[in-house]
Amino acid sequence: MTDAREEAAALLADRPELEPALRAIHEVDGGEDTWTFDDVPVDSGAFGELVSRGIVESAGDEYRLADRDAVAAVLDGEEQTTDDASGTGAGTALDLDAVRTRLPTVRRDAAAGLAAALALVALFRLFAYPSVFRNGDIVLLANDPYFYRHWLLQLSASDAGAFAVPEHLIEEEPLLTAALWTVARAVGGDARAVDLTLAWYPVVAALVTGLAVYGAARRLTGDARVGVAAVGLLATTPVHAYRSAVGFGDHHAFDYMIVAVTLYALVALAAVDRDQSLRELVAAAAPWTVLFAAGTATQVLAWNAGPLLVLPVGLYVLTRAAVDLRAGRSPLRTLGPELAGVALATVAVLVAHETGGWHADYVAYTPAFLLAGSLAVVLVAEAGRQAGLSWRVTGGGLVAAVGAVFAGAWQGFPVFRTEFRQEVEKLVLTPEQGDIVEFQSLFQSDLGGPVAPVFYFGLVLFLALPYAAWGGWMAVSRDRAEWLVVATYTAFLLVLGVLQVRFAGALAVPVAVLGGLGLVHLASVVDLARRPAVFGGRRERRGAQSVTDTGTLRGDGAGRAFDLGGIDGRTAGLLAALVILVAGLGAGLTPALTADLTHSEESYRAATWIGDDADERGLATDDRYVFSRWDRNRLYNAFASGQSESYGYARANYDGFLVSTNASTWYERLDGRAAYVVTEDIESGDEFDDETLYATLHERYGNGTAHYRAVYATDGGERKVFRPVPGATVRGVASSNGTVTLSREVDLGGTAFTYQRTAAVENGTFAVTVAHPGEYAVGNRTVTVPERAVANGTAVAVNGTVAV
């Protein structure tokens, strides 16, 4: 080792320009026992110098590094120790070498590329930062994050312990809520801590997702460039970026993170060599089996629809069993680690269900159903193999086995049957869900049908899908089971996305992996990069790993050389153009789509005004409900009272309220329920008759109404706030029959309007209800209406006779 190290150190001291070439060869040597000159991206002069110095040696018709560890030590800048030079530390050196065979080496350029890609992930999730952090307030995005805020505030108010879950959510989203509350509690446990947790957790989850995407791409392709490209594409994929943006603290970012981790674990597990001895197989597969089990259990426990996101595992088991049968392998051996992972997940979920009451039975039993189906498939496949049946015949039995398990669950568990029907119905778009974007199809017609995915993925989905099909072919023809994982995940999540776009963010995970491969491959096609190793035929590796002499798996570090320093200006420019071509559309759409989730300055001002007004009036928490458009309803109620659990009442009633012409009827419906009503400018294309409540309230500030008191308006009138009030009844005597008009100027803090009410005079008297306190002109008289009369619905008399 000493001679090789000294020779490499001397060479780089004399010719430092050869360091990139030596690094590139070191990377390739890490993944292959031997290689050819064509496999390394160096010129013949540099290669000849390395051979002549004995740093590279021939191995038959191919080459290898004479001492890879010595070269690694020189490249990493390690100093040679006295013990190494004298040989007295040989035992220690051998021990370190043994450890190194099991640990990946980290290439500085690859690490820099990954860091840059993760920074891009963070950057594209911070576009909403100015809209989230305003004037000391934290304004969460959209509607749903305020649902979690409501329940976390309930836990905060009760000073709940770590991992606590509100009773209302124990069968809905127990693990997610427990995790969010535990973090919030750790950083203070008050309302501010809750807001900070909900604001920042999606960004952290996106970064973890990026790391898992990198790991999956690396293991699939053995190419750090593909991993970095995959993370970069994830960063700029709109549907993932805006659903994991700062402030968008709902369940999506958590779900996508777990999908990514589970995919990574299953890819790594599938890549483990099944031809090893049983002991070696268990040792190599155990870490990935545990990670896969943890991911599967977490996915189920996080969300009551989480089981949908573990079903790709079942599809993978089914298709791999068929592939193994076709190849003449034992499915019981090849799928044993996956079965063990599902079994561990089943135990974990059932323990949480039985001890903590987490989830309803039909959700908690899902991993058990998955295990039963997977085990049935494997046993039928193994029986068919032992019986010498063809893979085609046995393949039919695999489908029948899945059907039998499903039928057993259907008949034996009535609750499963009921909930299954309901969940299937939820996946099909209904008219009542048409105004909620996440329930639309990925190919929704109003966005262009077949081209609609562009708004969610840019061009990446269309780039990735051919590679998904190619991955399926790789699994069958090249015995690369890990490619079957990413192909089945893509296919299944694509179907879910076609049904409802809320699953498109999960689809973005395997799409990013495949898109990263597609981007690097395209670059190689136009001679801007080396061809990815997975397209190299004979020398293709199992992911980012190679088999050592002992049959165990060893990380190869960064995979194919990732040499940032070897790119000239022209190549860098052309590469940048290619990246912009592929990712530019998604990068351009992401800020705009994220902005759609933010709350406007006008909505924020109205919400803060309502909160301040409710505090000033000393209203009880339950007496602060705000009636508004459903998609901003939780925002207003969060600022008013913190009670932002549901927007159901607003969604069911607000549109009818706007188009109604009967103000009194709606006042009676809202009396005792709504403390505030918010109106806003209508969107272009919507029209309201002049007599509707929308026109009366929003366009005329409630002028002429008896029970809607305008109390706030933004400077431009985009938002207006009203209090439903009983109103004061003004009574008086008139000189003759006819009509009497009461009027006064109302100032809303910079916005002024005239409020009028007209009453008929009957038998010389009149009575009219007004919504505003203050001094009114009544013909030739005036009358002062006190605040308490408006609030309590009492009468006020006009002194003297009003001339008509």
C-alpha cells in the first residue's frame, strides 16, 4: 500500500492536472473488478502516464487500480502515518480496509452536486416565505393546514404530552398529528411553536424526500449524476414543490416523504444479491428490510388513506413473482426479505392499533391483508415452480390467489367491505367535489386534457414515462428487480393521479428518479455527457453496488464519475440549455402555482382585523365564527378564534347566501351562529343580480339592510366585513302618511358610504330597523341610535313629529 500511495502522491505533486483523471478512474474502479480504457473518461496521454507509474495495472485485456485504497487516501489528502510506513500498523490497516469495503466513499464533486440540488429543493419551497411570515404573524397556505393548527392548539391548551393525538384524529391521521405535536412541543408547545412547526415541516420533509430520491436513483443506476439530476427535477416539479412549500403544513409533504423513503428501501432491498448464502443474504438484506418495514408502517399509520400508497408493494410482489417464475428462480427465496418487511410492518401497525387505538380496524388490518395477499402469491408461485408448471399457467394462479385473499377480506370483514366501497367512490370525481382542485383528475379537461399534466409536472412526466416502461423491460430481460420497483410505483401512482390529482405529488417521487435518468441520457445522446452505466450492456452494475469476493454488497461511492471540474464553458452552456429545456417549464410554473395557495394581503388584513375586533369586544371563543368563502374560511376563523377545524358549513351555504335575495331569512339562519360575514370581489365571469345579497353587501356596503352592519373594508374594497346584528328599531310620529327615510354617513376607517333605511308611515307612525349606531337624519329631525340598541335589538324613539 505504501509504494502505491507514494507513487500516486508523487505523480499528483508533479502533475496536479491529472487529479481529475485519477478521480474518474477511482470512481469507475469502485464499481467494477476490471474495466477497459473506453469505460473511463480520460485521454490516452493521462491514462498512459498512470499505467507507466504502476498506479493502473493490466488485468488480461482490461485494467484496474493497483491499490484503490492507496489512491483514495491520496485523493482525500490523508497523511501517511509512521506505522503505515514501517508496517507495524498492518493489523490496523487491514481492519480499516475491511471496514472500507462496506462503507461508501464520498466523492467531493458528487457531494457538492447533491448539496446544490438540495439547496434548489429548499429554494423552490421558499417562494411563499414573504406571504407566510407577515408582521410577526404566520399565515399558513391554503385551507387545510389550519385544520392541523386547530387540533395542535387543542393539544397545546391541554398541555398534552409527547406523541399525544386528539381523540377526533385518532382514526384519521394519528401518526402525522403525533409527530407534528411532538415537534411543536419540543420547540415551546405554544401557539407560536405550532405555527412554526406547520410552516417549516413541509420544507424539511421535502429535503428528506430529496435525499431518498437521490439514494434510489444512485442505487438504480450507479450514477451520481442521475441522482443529482433527479433531486434537481424534484425541486422544480410544481405539484411536489407547492404541496411541500413553506407554510403548507398538511399531510401531503409527510406522505410524499414516506413514499420516497419506502421506495428507496425497496429498491435497495430488491438489489440485494439473492444468490448469496442464507446467512449472507440475511445480513445484507436486514437493514433495508427494517427500513422498508418502517416506511410501510409509517405510511399506514400517518393517514387513513395511507394504505393506498402501500399498494404498489403488492403490485411489485405480484409482478416479481411472475418474473422470477419466468427466470426459473424460487419466488420464496427472492421475495423472502420483502415478506419479512411486510410482516414487521403488520406487527407494528397492529401494536399501535391495539395499544393506542390508532386507526379504525379496516385501516389497521390493511398491512395484514397485504401480507396475506403477498404470501399467497409467493406460495402459489413456489408451488407452481416445484410442480414444474409453466410461468404462464402459474401466473394465472397468482392473480387467482390475490382474488381469493380479497374475497376473504370482503366476506369476512364487513367494515372493510363498507369502507372499501366508500373509498372507491371518493376516488371518482363527483359534482359536489368539482370545486376542490385536489379531487380533479391529473388529465382534467379544463386544463387541456392530455396536456394537463404539464401544469403539475412541467415536461418531466412525459420524459419519465418511457423510462418507466424501459425499467419494466430491464426487470424482465436483464434480471434487475430493483427496476421493477420503480416501474410498479410509477404505474400505480399514475393511475391514482388520473383519478385524483392529490396523488400526483407522490407520483412525482418515482417520476423524479426516472426523469433524472432521462436527463442524463439525453445529455449523453447529444454528446454532452457520458452514457449512463445502465445503458452500457455488459458492464452494468446492480444499482450503485458491486459484489465483492465474499459475495457481500459494497457501496461504490458516487458511481459514475461526477467531475464538475472537467466541464468546459461551451459544454456547461449547452448542458444548462438542456436542463432549462427539460426543467424550465416546471421551474417557471412553480412560483405561480405556489402563489395561488397564498392568502392575499386583503384577506390577511381582514382576518387580522376580525381577530383584533373580537378581542376588543371580549367575545367568547365559540362566539367568533366567520362566515365566508369556503377556501378561505379556515384562515378567517383561525385568526378570529383558533377554531379552524372545518369549512363544511361555509362550503354548503355561502354560495347560496350570495345569490339569495332574502336578507332577513339569511339573518335568521346566521343569528347565533356567525359573528362576522366576509365578502370579496367576485372572479371574472361571475355575475350577480342587483338584488342579490352579494350586490347588496359587497357592492353597496349593506345599504338598505336591517341586520348587516358593515364594520371593515380594505382600502380598495376587495374585502368587506359585516356583523349580523339584531338592529335598533327606530319609532316615531309623522305628519302624514307616506315614507320616512333615515340616513347617516358611515366611516369604515377611510372608506365612507351613506347608509339609508326607508319606512312606510301608517296611521301617522313609522318603525324601521337600522344596523348602524350613530346619529341619523329623519326628515326634519335627528335621532341618535346607541350601540347597545343595535346589539340588543331595542327600540329608539324620535322626539317630535317628522315632516313627510
